[in-house]
Amino acid sequence: MARGISPVLCKPVHAQVVDNSSAFRMAEGVPLVIPEVNAGAMAGMKAGRGGIVANPNCSTIIALMAVTPLHRAARVKRMVVSTYQARPPGPGRLAHLAPAPYRKHPF
């Protein structure tokens, strides 16, 4: 959805779009920004011309907010990070154990 709507808003309407989806995170020419960490990545954007700014996922933002000052002071060379998300009951081998509303509307 973001790939279709964001460019439409940027060009004719000249809107600045901050995209929270993964659609533009690796797109060439679209800055990936955490304002407190690398706001300078938006330096090339001109007000009134429109453009898309991507932001990392929530766990990356939180991790880099904490690690950036450490990196600037002592040069962090490598991080190994694991994140986990809960998955509501639904399709799968244990779906029959899920409460009835989840069986009717799988995720």
C-alpha cells in the first residue's frame, strides 16, 4: 500500500511522507532516518518539493537510540540482536486449540 500511495502524495501535492512500512527502507534515494541519530540524512530534502523518508522498524530505532552514544564514544564494531514477536493464535498445527473468534478470523 505504501509503495502506491506515498509517491502519489509526494509528486503532485509536494508532501513530505515519513513512511513507517518496510516499503522504502532499502530504496535508493530514500533516506533511512532516526532523527536523534542521523537527521542529517534528510539534508538533501527541500521543503515544498515533496519526498519520502523511511524509518527503521521499532526494535532498530530503540536499539540505535541507546547504542549511538556508545558508538560515538567507543566505536561499536558489531552487534548481534535477536527480536521475537508474539503471534496470536490462528492457522497452524495448533489452530484447533485457539478460541473460536480466532479460528473464524485467522491472522
